[in-house]
Amino acid sequence: DRESLIILLGSFVLIVVASVVRFYRFSYQIDDDTLVVQGGFLNTWRRVIPLPRIQSINLVRKLRHRLFGVLEIRVEAAGGRQTEAALVAVIPGEAERLRASLLARPDALHRPETEVPPLARLGPGMLIVAGVTGGRVPIIAALLGSMQELLPEGFVLDLVDRLGQAGRASLILLIAAVIAFLTISLIISVIGTVLVYWDFTLRRDGDRVVVTRGLLETRRAVVPLTRLQALRIDQNLLRLAFGLVSVRAVTA
């Protein structure tokens, strides 16, 4: 009705106004050897992060960022369990300059961008293989199996007995349902892998590693080599069949 529409529009306007106020109240600056981030309207806050504590800078570009030609900068610091500071709307040029300043690389502010050969790159074909062999299907099947604990006791056995008494047609129907479930799980796994790791590229830039990935939400992470603690190599049965392994970097 009309009253519900007015309430809905009023709520939308309040959300927009609050977001705009928060945006204009938000500010950041590099003061000597610290990054100062502050904001808030009714409850103001101020965060001071020493530059030596900053370990990596992640550049995130979601669909809404692409609409306005901006991106988000996430600052990760040593000893922190979550993002220390998030600059949610920064133009690409400013983001690159800020990244170089925060990582104490003044030479990167003026040197031209050069195309460095990647250490690793995953194309669409390899992403599909990664999705098929990634182990998500067994996990989904295991979750389905655990759901039987919520069913009444003896429900599964009774169902099997009924299917056995119903004859061959019901058994074929059950097998088809299992195959359909596994196929859907496989498709979901492939789609999820492609969306998250699309155009995955690993490059070394001096004393840092640069990782870019993502389709709908693109990410670019810059990690100093000194932060890398170990490389973990895993190989499940499916990837063994393809002669592949997964490599995970353990960071401080």
C-alpha cells in the first residue's frame, strides 16, 4: 500500500544520506611514518598505523566499484587478525601511488609500468580442471551425508527397503538422482572456481609478489617476500590422476 511505499522510500533515502555523510567524514593521510585513517559522524574514530607494520596492500574491485571507476584498498598489518584499514573508494592512479608509499617504495612512484613475465598463470581450461579436482564435490556430498543425522532413526534404511520392493525402475531413479546431484555439485564447484580465480596471475616485482585474480570481484594482492614463511604442496587423488598439485603460500 501507499504507507509501506513511503516507509520503504524513506528508509532508502536515510541509508543513502548516511552513506554519503560517512563518505565525506572519512579521511586518510600519510603523516611522517604513519598512516592516519579517521571517520565517523556521531561516533568518530581515528586509527594510526605505523608504516613499518604494514605487510601487504590488497586492491579489490567489485561490481559497484567498476560502475564508478574506483577500487577499494585494504591495508593488512603485522599482528592484525583482520584488515587494519579499508579505503573503499579510491581512483586507480591514486591507489597505485598510495600503495607505493605505504610499502615504502618511493622509486615505484615515478618508474613506468613494465610487463613482468608471470611466474604462474591459470587459463580457463586449467580453472575448469581445478574446479573438477578441487575437492568441493566430496565436501558437498559429506554435508549431505551428515544431514541424515537430522532425519528420524531408520529413515534411510526404510527408504532403501521401499526402493528395493518397488523394483528396478525405482533403483534406476535413485541412481539417476545421485548422478544428477553429483553433476550439479560439480558444476557449482567449477563455476565457483572460475569466478574466484579467473585470470589468476602470479608475478614477482622486485622483493614482492603480486597476485591478481577474480571475475566479478577482481583482487590484486601485493605481499613482500619477507612475509612468506613456507610453501605447502597438496595433491589429492583426482589431481594425482591429472599430474597436478596445489601450492599454498603460508604468510606471517
